[in-house]
Amino acid sequence: MAPRIDVTDLDLYYGSFLAVQGVTLSIEPRSITALIGPSGCGKSTFLRALNRLHEVVPGARVEGKVVLEGSSGQVVDLYGSDVDPVDVRRRIGMVFQRPNPFPTMSVYDNVAAGLRLNGARMNRSALDDLVERSLRAANLWTEVKDRLDRPGGGLSGGQQQRLCIARAIAVEPEVLLMDEPCSALDPISTLAIEDLMTELKEHFTIVIVTHNMQQAARVSESTGFFNLAGPGRPGHLVEINPTGKIFSNPDNRATEDYVSGRFG
Amino acid sequence: MARVPRRPGDRVFAGTATGAGILILVVLAGVAVFLVTEAWPAFTAPPAALPGGTGLAGYVAPLIFGTLVAAVIALVVATPLAVGIALFITHYAPRRLAAALGSVVDLLAAIPSVVYGFWGIAALAPSLVPAYRWAEKHLGVIPLFAGPASTTGRTMLTAGLVLAVMILPIISAITREVFSQVPALHREAALALGATRWETIRLTVLPYGRSGIIGGAMLGLGRALGETLAIAIVLSTSGGITLDLISSSNPSTIAANIALQFPESSGLAVNALIASGLVLFVLTLGVNALARRVVGRRADLSGAT
Ligand SMILES: Nc1ncnc2c1ncn2[C@@H]1O[C@H](COP(=O)(O)OP(=O)(O)OP(=O)(O)O)[C@@H](O)[C@H]1O
Ligand SMILES: [Mg+2]
């Protein structure tokens, strides 16, 4: 089920501004890949290109190739002209940097939102089960089980983020992209999310952007380091290697400086 | 505890804002007092002395009915259309087209109502006559189309449609404004779940824009209730309360009736007209209050952060 993602020579533009240049990497199925790097180097930009969400930004475009390779060998060219972005996003879910539950929708309906798309019908008890399972998985169930019918916008920031995670995993995507999912969370919820990721990787492919080195070191199998050559210059992938190697003896001097805090 | 010093800028601003608020209330109260004192004789006069000879209620009731029917037709026709236009402009049209279309719709709002009146009587009414005939023949069992179909087309339905075109730009301008402010975060949330464009709109734009739609519709309704000239020109008025929308005997509306009757009225008839104006005033206030309640009810959760 979980596909492997092959990115070849990917350039990302906002209008005429080249934000990220020449990314080539492979993301292994059923593993966690962490992306680290200084602010503005294009981690979010790269991540959003993986489920074609860059297309909602006017003027944003990509050059290069991203291929999804399923376990049974079928291959999908992500940017192929015959590929529907809606299908891509159904397979590749995303959790955003800032929590974004549907504010007027109830907690329950937020989690169920993805399940009710494209005319899907589920009977009530199956839906109830799935909502509960997703909320439990996101470590939110005990806090909201008595107010499932209250608006999602009324939760605390950290609760909202966990609600978004529950919403994203409820539809069981094959790949889960997470853009600094824990930056609004307390340490306990952060650990819970990390445990959750470790569980999810049994089935899913996970890519997480994080500024937290310990987090990258704790959860990920591989780590990619993005950097900026200078202000106004495009971001690029410096190296991607097994996480242990990145944090002990990386190939690149810049990586070593960054992970050891000697950056800039 | 030390008192927080008040800065002069704050004081000036607070003063002008309070002053403006009080001024509005004073003007409103002045209008209300004028209406009540001028209308009073009509309330106390013997029924036979009033125009129509059936008392004030008998005089005003058909006018209220006509006003409401025309306004409701306008609202029912214009609101979905305006929401559709706003959606198209904000979420479907290519940017160039959206800008052009937006200004065309805004332009509709700038056309004086006398022009709408002429358009209604000279173009819309005659072209609707065949449709009215057809409706009388095939839908005659429904009281709304009982007929006899008007031969001039100057019916309640035509008047309502003219009003609909007039309030369309108001409603669509407001909904468009609200729709275009839906936070990108919400849209991305829906898209990332694999929502199609329509599903994205249903999940994010419509809930977020709900209060805008209602507010726009109520503003439109306010304008439709008070519209005078277009109705006075278009509507053929010779009847009382009727559900029939396609005949030429219709009740007038309060505003159009005042405009048409005032020059030829004197004495108690003027008081009766002003009394009907008072009713319109209360009606419009009521609509506004209702809109406020509806919009305010869930405004705290509309996602406007
Ligand atoms: N919508 C946009 N339009 C134009 N430029 C953008 C847009 N979004 C991002 N950029 C630019 O692209 C570059 C990469 O931004 P991006 O958000 O991907 O960085 P990031 O690595 O995620 O940073 P952070 O760690 O702060 O989240 C930056 O120079 C940014 O200014
Ligand atoms: Mg980012």
C-alpha cells in the first residue's frame, strides 16, 4: 500500500522566484523521513509540492519529476497530465504548520469530514468507530469525548492540531506529510504524536518537517538537510542520509554545523 | 493603584465616535417622532373618513402585503443568483474575467432606479407576456398563476424580478467580499483531504461566508422593501390582496403608493399615507434586527480570526 516516492531534479518556483532548486531524493515506504533546515530554505514549499498543494498558490509551479511507486509495482507520475490532483491528495494527506480545523464544524464532523467526501456513505456506527479510533490515535479522545458536538474552533491550539492529525489519518492516506506538526504542542502531546508516527509507519510513508533536532533523531529513519546558499538564493537539498549518520558523521560540513548548532 | 493617564488622542477619538453614535440615534428618533405625530390622526379617525373607507388596517394591509410579496420574490430570485455569481468570481473564474465581471456587477448597483423602471416596463414586461400566458394555461391550478394573465406584463412577478436585478449587486458584492476572505488555511485543509473544488467550497467557503450571505440578503431586502420608483413605474395596481402573481390587478407597495398618491392627497389621506410610511419604517427596522440576530448568532465561530 505505502508507496515509495522518487523525486528527480525538482525545481520550485513562486512566479519567477526560484524557491527551491534541484532536489533529488527517494523516500522509502513505511518509514519516517525528516526534513530539517533553516527557516526559509523551502522545506514547506517542497513538502507541498509532494501532494500538489502548491497549485493553489497563484503563480507557483514545479519543474522536474516526482514518481509514486506502489508496492505492487504500479507507477504514477505525480505531475502527469492525466493525474487528478484530487486523487493525489486523497493518497497523500497533510498536517499543517498552523492548526486549521474547520472552525464552525463540530469536533466529530471535523474528523469525519474527509470520510464523507466524494459521496462516500458510511453507516453511523462504522463512522463513530473510525472517529473514535482516529481521535484516540491522535491522543485527543479523552479530552474531547464529551464534547464531540462542540465546534472545532473552540479547542486550544494544541488540541486543534491533534484534531487536524486525527482528521488527516481518518482517511487513511498512504503518505502523510507533516509540516512542523508539533510546533504548537506541549511535550506530552509531542511525545504522543511521535509514538503515533512510529505506529503509523507500519502502514504509511511519513515525511515530517521539523525544527526540533531531537525529534528528527528520535523518530526518523532518514533525514534530509535543506540549506540556503544565501539571501535571495534558492534553497537546495544538501544531503539526505540515514538519521544516525546525519547526526554523527554527515557527509557535508554544513550539515554538521547545522545539527550541532554551529549554524550561521 | 495609579490611574492610567488618558491620552488626548484617545479622548478626541472617543468623543467623536460617541458623538456620531448619538447623532444617529437622534436622527432616527426624530424620524420616528415625526412619523408617529403625523400618522396619529389616521389612527384615531373614523374608518369611513379614510381613503377606501375601510379604516386604516383595511387601507394599509394590502400595501404591506404587496410590499412583502415583491420583496420576497426579489430576495428568492436574487440571493441564489448572487451567491452563484460571487462564488464564480471568487473561486472559478480566471482572474482577468473575475475582475471584469466584478466591476460589471458593481456597475448594476450604480444604475438609477428610474432606469430600471423603464427597462422593466418597456423591455422586461412585454417579453414576459408569453410566459405568463403559458403559465396561466399550464400552471393555472396553482394559485400563484391563476390569471387572468396580464396583457401588458406589468404584474407582481415582473415587479419582483425588476427588484431582484436591482438588489443583485448589493447581495453579490457583500458575499463576494466575504468569500474572498476565506483563509487559505481552511481551503488547504479541505484540499489536503482530497476534496474537489465544490467540496472545498462546501466545507470552507459556505460556512465561512454564511453570515455574509445573510447580511447581504438582508441589505438587499431592505432596499427591496423601500424601493419606490421602479415599482411605481412597473406595477399595475388596481387590486387588493391576492396570491396571483401574473394578473394586472395587484396591490401596490407602501413606498410606491406614497409616491403615487402623495401629490393628490390632502387632509386625512396624507395622515394615512404617513401611517403606512410608519409601518414601512417598523417593517424595515424589524428586518434589520432579525438579520442582526441571525448573523450574530454564530459570528463568534465564523472562523474570522
Ligand atoms: N506563497 C508564497 N509566495 C511567494 N513566495 C513564497 C511563498 N511561500 C513561500 N515563499 C518563499 O519561498 C521560500 C521558501 O519558503 P518555505 O515556506 O518553503 O520555507 P520553510 O523552509 O518552510 O521555512 P520555515 O522553517 O520558516 O517554515 C522563502 O523564501 C519564502 O519567502
Ligand atoms: Mg515551513
